[in-house]
Amino acid sequence: MADQQGPAESKPGRRSFLGFLGAAVGTGAAAIVAEATGSGVVAKAEAAAAQPQTAPKPNIPGTANDQVNSFTAAQPQPAPKPNIPGYDWGEHQWGYGVDATKCIGCLRCVEACKTENNVAGDAHHFRTWVERYVYLEGEDNARIDSQADPVNIAASGSEKEYRFANRYKDAKVEKAFFVPKLCNHCTHPACVQVCPTGATFKTEDGVVLIDHTYCIGCQYCVQACPYGARYFNAEKHVSDKCTWCYHRITKGLQPACVEVCPVSARVFGDLKDKESPISRFIKENRVQVLRRETGNAPNVFYIGIDKEVV
């Protein structure tokens, strides 16, 4: 009996399924007809309402607490044009050059930068710095130090004054040179990509800046920079770096470090001007950039360095 009841029970099931399928097809056909006769407007409205809606962009007030509470949802905003009378940032494209064959390691650039930009007066925070590369006889790799090295700090006698100790006076030196370093103001800056609030942004004239109003001190940019050009200001709870003295260059002046260099090892200018110092520097020399493989496309161009410099 059980074997005979099985097929009998399956027939209503198939009928129900076919009936359901027919109803679905009929419903679809009715919707097509309704649209053709003018009632399709309602169907379209219902379909649109069923689609997921794009969430509105968060409105982040300017207070620090609101920024901290909302930064995970915040979208980086387009950088506002600087309100600088008489300056059009669309007319310029700034670039920077370093001639390591000229640098004498006097560190006047470092001191001028700290004074001009109110950088902390210690040996641990810099917008620009200078590294010394020394090759000794019998050694394959360079010995590298900077003004932040403890031996150099001791030689200067103060963390507010900078000099290189004469530690190699009795050594057999094959080659030595100094390399000024700073923010590379990259064409594709990693720091801008990782900033969750848009505080770090790139201007149309090629300078990467930080709006400290929006900086929440997460230090993502410090970690992302492949050049170690950023530092964290614990007192102000913001990240900081070189700006090429933006407040100066937009007034037709040179960055402080360029202006005080006694041997013209630092070069700055407008890349759109083919006769500017930086344009001639690039045209007349075989320049190179640091860490080209990162894809950041830096805009600080060097001559006189070797493979040890990164």
C-alpha cells in the first residue's frame, strides 16, 4: 500500500509547482503589459524604491572630539584652495633639487628650517635633516649618521645646536659625502592615500600639506611614508613634515633651507618655467630620485649620490 500511495501523492505536488510557475509567468507578463499601457510608471517607482540607497556623506563638524568619534566614517574631502591674495596655484608646479657634491654638512639648513617653521628645538624632530655617508678602506658599505646621532649631539653640546663630530679624523676614508633629506612631495603620495580624514592633501601646484584642523594624530601617514620624512608632534597631537615653506614660496620667496645654504646645494623652483633653477638643474644633470620602486614618484631630484642612499 505504501508503494501505491507514493505516486498518487506526487501528482498534486507537480501540479502545484506547475501552477505556481504559471502564476509567476503570468505575473511577469502582466507587469510587462502594465508598463506598456502606462501603469509601468508605478512599477518602475516600486523597483527603484527596492534598490539599496547610497549612504549620505557624513557631515563632520570642525571640533576635534567630533573628528575622533567620526573618523572611521569620514570620507577625505577635496582640499580647499589656499586663500592667498595674488597667488594662483594652478599656474605653478614646484620641484626641488639636491646637489650632494656641494653639500658640506654645515647644517645651517636644519637650523633655518626649525626657526622658520617653529619645529621643536631638540635633536629628535626635523622637517629636514642631513645624513653623512662615509666609506672606510676595507669596508663595502657606508657608515651613515645624522645630526640626531648621539655622538653628534654630544659634540654639539646641546640638542638645539647641530654639527657632525669629527669621528673619522684618524680613519682611512675612501669617500664621504653629505645628503640633505626632506619630504619628497610625491606625485602619488602614500601619506595622502592612508589619511582617514583628508588632513593630508596634495595641492594643484605639487605640494603635499597637512591641515592640522583635521589631523587626529593617528600617525598612519608617518608609517606610510617610505622616506621617514614625517614625525609626530606629541605636544600638539598632530603629524608634521616639510612643506617647502609654503607660506614663503606662495609669496615669491625661496624655502628657508634653500635661502641659507652657503654653497647652493639646495635648488628650488617652478617646473612650469623652463628657465627656473630647478628646470635647469634637471635638464643639465643626470638626476635620480629616492626609492623609485615605491611608485610614489617623488619630486626631489638628486645628483652626486650612490646606491647606498635610500
